[in-house]
Amino acid sequence: MSSRDSIGMNNLSDSGNDSGVEDGPSPVNLQADIQKIAKKSRHRSERPSVRLAATGSTGVDLGALAVLRKELPNVDGFVEAAPRSKPEQKRIARKRGYEEISEDVNKWQGIVHQQRNARQLSFPLDKNSISIIKQDNKFQPLMKTELEKEMYELLSGAEMIKPKEESAEDKAVREAMTLEEVLERNKESWRLRTLRNKLGKKAHIRNKTKSKKFHRILKKDRLRKEASNLEQLGKTEPGRALDKLQKLDEIRIEERMTLKHKKSKWAANLQLRAKTDKTALAALQENSRLHEEMVNKLKKTKEEEEAEDDSEEDDSDTDDSDEHDPEADTQNSTPAPGVQDKSYKKMKTFWGEYNRQKEEEMKDQLEEIRRQRKQPKKGQDEQTIEEANKMIKDKLKQSTKSNKGKKKTTCSNNPDVNDNVKINEYEFTFSSMDKPDNPMNESAVRLRTLDDMENFKPDKVAPVAASKTLKQVANNKKKSLPEVDASKIRVLETKVLESSVVKDFFNNDSDSDEAENDDPNADLFDEDDLALDEFNKAREAAEDAAQPKDVCHALPGWGSWTGPDIKMSAKIIERFTDKAPKKAPSKFSDKKNVIYNEEADLHQNIRNRMVSELPFPFLQVSDWEASIRGPIGRTFVPELVHRKLIEPALVTEIGAVIKPMDQTQLLKDNRAKQAVKDNKKTKNQKKEEMEKSGEKPVRPGNQLIEFGSSKKRKFSRKSVN
Amino acid sequence: DYVRECGQVQKVQHNPDPKLHPFERAREYTRALNATKLDKVFAKPFIGALSGHIDSIWKLANVPTRLSTLISGSCDGELRVWDIPQRRVTWKAQAHRGFVRGVVVERSGKNVITCGDDQTIKVWSLDQSTIMEDDDEQDESKENVKPLHEFLGKAGFLDIDCQWDSDLLVTSGMQVDLWDMNRSEPLHSFSWGADTINTVKFNRVETNVLSSTASDRNIVLYDIRSKTPIRKLVMKMCTNSLCWNPMEAFNFTIACEDCNLYTFDMRKLQQAMNVHKDHVRAAMSVDYSPTGREFVSGSYDQTVRIFRVSEGHSREVYHTKRMQRVFCVKFSADSKFVFSGSDDTNVRVWKSQSSARLGTLLPRQKQQLRYRKQLKKKYVHMPEIRRIERHRHVPKSIYKATELRHIMSSAAERKESRRRKHSKPGSRKFKVERKSHIVQEDE
């Protein structure tokens, strides 16, 4: 003990010598030395006191102790530990207790933080209970070493590990579904049921349909599908396709063998009656004739189709319209002679009538236009219009004729009904040009929306309409209108009309003006100059008024004499003047034709609904604005979003006692999880670092027990349920 | 043809295209305004008064297992157990001579424990067989109700509290005594300094910690495991009541004689977490809502106020003409009601949300109310809505007193700022409001 002390002394002296040996100690060295000494002296002051107590209690070597006692006071910095007073002891105990408790309650920090920042809190808090999962027989424990295996075998041999027996209750819990699952299942079953019902209904309706045509179409459809399938199959799997074909052939052969196709109930009956009844015989003969015809027709149509295909291939370059035309269809299929006649006649009469009606309508319209014209004299323009009408009529006749002719001769496109309509429109635009207050004006441009209404300007209508019609004509040309000669319609350009009308109109006005005034502009500009001056003055005045003024608080008579002729000194005035800050120029200051009254810019109602300062939790104006921007009502947002948005921050159950938080809530705390995550992160980082430095990663021991993992909690909740 | 399950409500298709619903902000603003106004219209927080005591009510206690029972102790030593839905007394007893200083219900909810000036602690069974019919009978029955046990102390007791998770009791008076229910002598006595200890309260989460407030303006924390007091905090003025936050283990709030309430973190006592101002006379009592988000306080200025923990000013003030100085307040265990006991011998029942609707609500009603609440929250900063939302009527005396206090505080502030201006820069330090009411923290 003493030797140690002497060593300490030596050290001390050594260090002292060291410092003494150096001639001129640098400040850095000196500082280091001082620290060293300080450390040593502290060590010494602690060590002997402890040792004293130890030896004193055992009663060993008291003589040495006495010597030491004498020596000790000489050592620097040694203070003998006096027994602490009772208040002091208590104080230390209190301090320690407080520190411990403060440290201990820190464990609640995470959950408190979580609760304070939660979007939604619900009370009473969930009850957390810990449950221990017993050893389950299903899972073989992971055994790495031989020893482990042996141990396990021994234990299982001794039946120390008992398989967890599942009680009836547990089983029920395990097998029972959660509410979500039940809801999900119900939903699914509902969906299936509705689907089944829907399909069933559809099938029922289809089966109930008595229309033979419908069923035939169905059958055809089915056959086509099968054929296409077969074709595809032929491409992909020729072997299977062949099999299928063979099967089909077999079916056909079977059918042929039954002779069902040749038999007809109606024919058989007639055959029976034919022996006595002549009409029946005639009917039979008629039937066989028809049959023959049909067979011939079939052959013919096949030939024709082939021919048509060729022709269509030729036409395809010129013919763009792929519209399905019922007329063309009827023409394409040449029916049996008897049938053909009837249908053809019907069709002929129908189209004749249709065209006649159209013509009459056109005539009526033209006449109406004529009637509505109120101009007494027949001017140039009317003549042109009449000419135009005539030409249109001619065109129409031509077109209808060609329509008729076409039906007889060609099997290509027939004119659209739309064309007539378009021409009508064209005529209307015409008349619109005729007079601005014409009721026909309405149809010139279609005002479909409110925007159109706003943008609608009567001056613009005519040219727009004209250009539109021109475009339409051009389009029609593109869409193949072989009969109507587009170039001739182009001659009837509205521009001509427009110019004539507008010219006349303006000419008349200017004539009258000229009669009254020689030079109307001179006076006008004089007045303008005056007004401009006045306006500029007003503008400047307003700008001045908007600028904040300097305020002078100087009072005459304070600090100097005052009287009727005595002026205040400029110094005093300057001293007591509060200078107003210069206002930034308004956004309209560079516009010379505007007087901008800033105060009148916002309506008072709006001002009332503006906040004067940024509300508390927000740090930026944009945040605050964003917080009130989006709507939350179910009128404006979808129902589910609405519900999400209006979720209350605090949910309490009615009539439930809310108990204070207890220790089990700590299990729910995510901090443990977070800590594990962090740990992993740091581990990964460490790994990387180690890999860089070339070290081997150390296998981690038991780091942290993860409380309340999702699986465990689920289990525990279930078991609670 | 689709009909909702719950009733004859037809399904309505709704197109949320914003073009079809113009002026959304303007419309929602109007709705928010209407919601705020409706809230005011429906704000009728007073449910009823339970009258019967013949002296001021000093202490209230509720039962940890029941919602419908409230217990009150009055200054003449009478104990009453109330059935709140029925608004009548279940039973009553002359518990003590002098004040009933403390009432608490044991955690099982079976026994009521009271203490008083007469140096006794008495344990009563909560379910007494005597049922009151009329007043004459009551007086007789008062004699019949007897305590289960009775402990005699050395001096009068001033408060009592029960640990949440065991049967330990703690009383205050000359010193803080820790009792076991099965022993007639205290297990341990804590003392630190010598003055009357007015209140004592167990932490409801960290149940081994308790705190007391004494007449010499200090608040002391104790640890019952190490059986020592651990820290003392000296305030500028005396603390009348203390309550621990039931959801945040380390936070507690005190009701102070200087009209304010202070929320503290027990780990950082050198500074209050929050100063809650609004009362104009001494705050007498404080109690936390079981949700831990707000607390109620009763004051000598005859008002009951509800504060949010995080806010410096009250969100609600309750008063009636007849309510006198409030000595004790209590939140109900479901956080929906507030009870106050006052000098006028009545216990009053209030809603904690002044415009809340009682009883069960239909889902649609619920949704509507939620929507309104959210709207109000969204537009609460708008001046018009803010004005309506914030308006409260208070008696003239309180209004004037508030005004006066404002004048005084602003004058003091002005004076301080002037002093600062005229002294050497940096020599006068700014005082933090949260620290300014604390004298010192003793170890």
C-alpha cells in the first residue's frame, strides 16, 4: 500500500522533474503536465480513503496505518472524508431518487409523444395483454448444433416438451372469421349471386324467345364462331383441328343417314293429300320449283360475289365510304324473280316519294324566303339570290335524277340524305346575309353554350357562316358527292353577296352624313383634348391623395415667439415632422389611362372575410390558404373522402369508463420497433464500413426484444375476443 | 329500386363534378358560419344541481368503476352518495365532526374512504342497504349508516388519496402518511420541512410517485418505493390543488392561489410547461379529463373553466347566478360531464362540451355533427366565425375584474420595459412568464 503511494509520489516527483528539466516549457506541454498532476492527485485522494476504511475494519497493520495517517496530510489535495451529516445524506438520497424517477418516467415519452401527435385518439384505450405462445408441435425448432439436436431428442424422449393442445375454444377462435373477413365474404357471395341471377335472366329470356330468326342468327353466330375457332386451331394445332373436323364430318354423316334434312312434315302431309287434292299437288310443285330456283340463286350469287370481289378490289382505291347501306344490300342480293319484283316496286315507290317530298320542302322554303323579303324593289342582290335559287334547284333536280338513275344502273354509293340538309343550310346562310334583322338569323350559327352567346357578334356571323359553308362544301366534295358539281357552287360565293349588301348599307349611311356635316372630326378632337387634360389632373390628384403624407407636430409658440407675421423656423418644422414612408407604386401606376382607387378595389364584404394576420399554427401564407382551399362537404367531394375528412380527432365511447394509462400500453409503443429498425440500419452501416475496412462482421447477440409485434398482438386480441 | 337496409332511404346518385357544384368555398364558409351559430344556440351546458347539503361542499369523488355515482363531502362533516341520473341521494352519513377533508373511492369501487378534521379516517361501504324515501327518514337513516372501519390519527387530516393499482392510501396533514388498508398504523411518514400539507395526490400512471402541496407554498414529490421525498418546488403563492395527467405519466397541473394554473413536467421543474390564465380569483380545484387532453378548474371567482392542456386560455367558462365560490370540481369517468361543488351547498352537473347532444345519435346525425365540427375547425380563423366562436358571456364582476387585471399586467409590463430602457443594456434580463412564478427548486 505504502509502496503504491510512494510510486505515486515518485510519479509526481518525476513529472515535476520532467517539467523542471525542460528549459523553456511551451504552453502546450505545460498544460498537459498540469492536467496530469491534477489527475494523479485526484486518484490519490480517493484511493487511500477507501483503503483506510478497509483495513480499519479488518484491523490489520495498525502501526502502518498510524504512519500513513501522519504522512497523508502532507500529500497535496487529500481531504479526509468526514461522515456526512444526516440532512446531507437525505439530500443525496433525494437527489438520487429524483434522478432515478425522472429517468424511469422517460419510458412514457414515446407514447405521450405519439398521443399528442395522433390524428385520431380513441378512448377507452385498447386493453393490451401479454400472452405466451406455447410450444407447437407443428414446428420443429431450428437446431444448429449437434448438442442442440441431442438435447431436443432427449427432451422429447422424456416428453418434457408437450405439444400445445388446442382447446375447443381456441379452435373456435382460430376458425372464426374476423368481422372484415365476414364482410368480405358476404360481399363476394352477393356479387356472385347477382352475377348468376343476371346471367340466368339473360339465358331465360334468350331461351324464351320464339323468334325463329333470332335463333337462326344465334345458330349462325355460333357456327361462325366455331368455324373461326377451327381455323385458328388449324393454324396453331393442326392435329387437333383435323380431329375436330373428323368429328364434325361424322356428325354430318349421321345427320345425312337419318335423312332428316329431306323430310318435312308439311311436305309429307301434302304428299298424302296430293292423291286426292289437286291444290295440294300444285303447292308441292310450286315448292319444288322454288327449291330449284333457290339452288340456282345460290349458285348465281356465289358467282356474282366472286365477280364483285374483283370489282371491289378495283374500286377500293376510289371508294372511301364504308357505310352500311341497306339499299345497296337489297340491290346486291338479287332475289328470286317473284320476290324481287315486289320488293323492287316497293323500293322504287318509296324512293320516288321521298325525293318528291324533299323537292317540295325545298320549294316551300324558297318561297318562304321570298315572301319574307320586305324590300319593295327588286335590287341587284335579289336577282342574284333568285339566280342562286334557280341554280340550286337545277342542281337538286340533277341530283335526284342521278339518284334515280343510279339506283337502276349502278351498285355503288347513292347520295346521302345529309347532302340535301347541307344545301338547306347553305341557303339559310344566304338569307342571313340578306338582312340583319331577319328571323332566319338564328340558324346561321348555332349558339350551343353560354360561351357562344357571349362571343356572339352579329358582324362576325356572316363571314364565319360563309366560310363554314365553304368548308362544308369542300368536305362534301371530299366525301364524294359525284352528282353535285362543287365548282359551280363555289361560284356562288357568299363574299359577293356580302360585299354588295354591306356596301349598299354603308353607302347609304355615308351619304346622309355627308349631307349634314362637312368635317365632323375637328370638333371631336378639340373636346377630346380638354377631357384628356381634366383626366390627367384628376389622375395626378388621386395619386397624390393615395400617397401617405408627412405629419408635422410642431406648434407655434413653443420655444420661440409667435404672432401674425412670425413664421416658424424650418428647423423646428423639420424636427417635429414625422416623415411618411414612401409607398410602393401601385400596379396601375404605369398605365396613364387609368385612375386606380386602391380602397375601392376590394368589396367590403370581402374585406370582412379576410384575416388580418397569419393564424397561429401556420408559418406561411400559402399553408394557411391551402388549409382552407379544398372543400370537405359531401356535396363537393366523394362520400368516402368526405368521411375521411371529417373524422373526429377524439373519439369517446358513450357510457364507458376511461381508465388511466397503464403499463401494458407501453407494449404498444412503437419505439421498440423503431429502435430495432435503427439498430438494423446502424448495423448495416457498420457492415458496410467493415467491408470497406476488410473486417469480418461480428454476429449480433440478443439485441432487443420486440414487444407487441403485429402477429403477437393479433393473436392476443383474438384470444381476448 | 335500391333501398338502404336501415330504412326507406332511396339511393341517390351524386355527381361530384365541380362544375355542377359551384361556389364551394363560399357555400362551405356559410355552412361553417351557420354551424358556429348553431353551436351557440345549442350551448346549454348546465344539466342540473344536486341540492341537499346544508353546508359548503368541500370534496367530490367519483367511483372508478361506475359512471352514475358521485360522492360529496361537506364542511359540516356530511357525506352524501348521489345517484346522478336520478338526481337524488342514495345514502348519506354524518361522517366527521368538522370538515370532510378528503373523500376517495377504493380502486375496487366498493369502499369509500373519508378523512376529516376530527383526526379520523373512515371506511364506508359504497352500497348501503338504507334507501332514502323522505327527509324525516333521512335524518334517522343518517344515524344508522356506520363505517366499516375507523382509524385514528395523531392530528387532523387534510386530504386523502388512493393508489390506482393497489390498496395503499396516503393522507396529508402534519405530514404525509402512507397507509395500508389492513393496518391501523401508517406504513411510513414522509416529512420535509414542517408545515401543514394541504393536498396529496398519487400519480395515476406511474403509481409509485405521489405529490403534495403545502401551506408554505411548496409542492413536493415523493417516491414510495425509496420512501423519500424526492423534490421540492417553491412557488410564489400557495397551491390549492394538484392533479396528475392520467394519460401522461410525468405531467401534472396545479391550481394556484394567484388565479393561474400551471402545468409542469416532473422532469423539468425549473419551468412550467404552460401557464393557464383566465380566473380572476384563486383557483381552488383542478381535475383532469380522463382523456388527458383537458382539465377543469373551479375558482373562488364563482366560475368553472375548462382548459385544454396545450393552451394558455380556457376554452369554456361556466357560471350561474346562484353558484358561489367553487371549492371542488371533478370530471366524470367518461369525460362527458363535469361536476362542481360550491359554497352554495349544491353540486352542479355540467356537460363538458357545452353544445353536445346527450344520448345516442343516429349515424347520420353523428356525421352531420362531425361535418359541422370540421367546418368550424377549418374556418375558425375567419374573423366573423372567430368572433362568434370566441364570444362568452361572463358576469359583470368577472368582466370588470378581468379588465382590471389586464390593466395591471400591462402596466407592470410597461414599467418593466421602461426600466429596461433606462438601465444599462443587458443588465436587466427578460423574465420568462413560465419561470416567473417559481421561487426555487430544492433538492
